[in-house]
Amino acid sequence: MAIPDRCTGCGRCEEACSFQHFNIIDPSLSAIHVVRLENEPLDAPTFCIECGLCAMPGVCPENAIYRDPNTYAVIIDRNRCDGCTNCIVVCPYGVITLDHIEKKAVKCDLCGGDPQCVKACPEGALAYLEANDAAYYKRYFFAELQKKGMVPIVPYPSPRTREAM
């Protein structure tokens, strides 16, 4: 969960993520992205909310995407990923990217249940919550978006995806 009002845009979360997964500090390899809104006093950490759209049948031709039974995170098996970008296309939040090293998909995997971005944030702008607490905040923030008329659009499955169902 992110608390954007606390985020200062320092980027330590991005650095911790890229170091955890690639053993180098390179924010472009991070699965969390700090977005600075132009002309507004807001830095917003954005990351996968584990919705599972990218794991729907027919999205990944290599079947490289699955839900972890322990953390419930949606995982991309980088050994099977061919970099086709279908998962990037279906992600409604733009948080799945291709790394510039192997050209394979990168998304949050919750660091196996111990997210390093949460530990690295000096301002407490990130939190890893129990399921019920996380569900409450998801509902709360979704209601805030509705109030502002900013409801995210979830893409409908393509005809190819519907045929695979």
C-alpha cells in the first residue's frame, strides 16, 4: 500500500527493488516507480496491486505468469518469459515494464513476502499489510478515485483471450 502524501520522491524504494532483483542500483529496472506529477506537489509510488489481469489465460503465450500460492503475488517466471509485452498491454496501471538488459517483463513479486521497497522507505510511504487491512485501503482509495471521477479502466479480454477461456 502507498501513502502518497508521505512520499518525498527520494527513489530509495526503486533502488532497493532493482538491487534486490538485479543486484545493481538502477531505477529503470525497478518494479516500483515513483511518479512525479508535473505542477503538483505529489510524488506517487506506483506498483502492481496483484490484480492478476496479466495472468489470465491467453495473455502470456509462454504461460510464464502465475499466482504464488503463499504470497498470492502474481509472478513472472523470467526463465520462460519471451518479452512479448502482452502483460504490459493488459496492465491497467502501467507498472509492468521490460528490463533493458534481458528484455523480459518486470513486475512486483512482493519479494517473496518481504518487500524491500517498504524497508527502504525512510518516510513510511509504503506498507505491506495483512489481507483484511489491505482490502480496506483498496476500497477506500477506489472510493476516493470515484469521488474524483478517476476510475481506472480495466481492458476487456481480446477476442484471442476470450477464445482461450
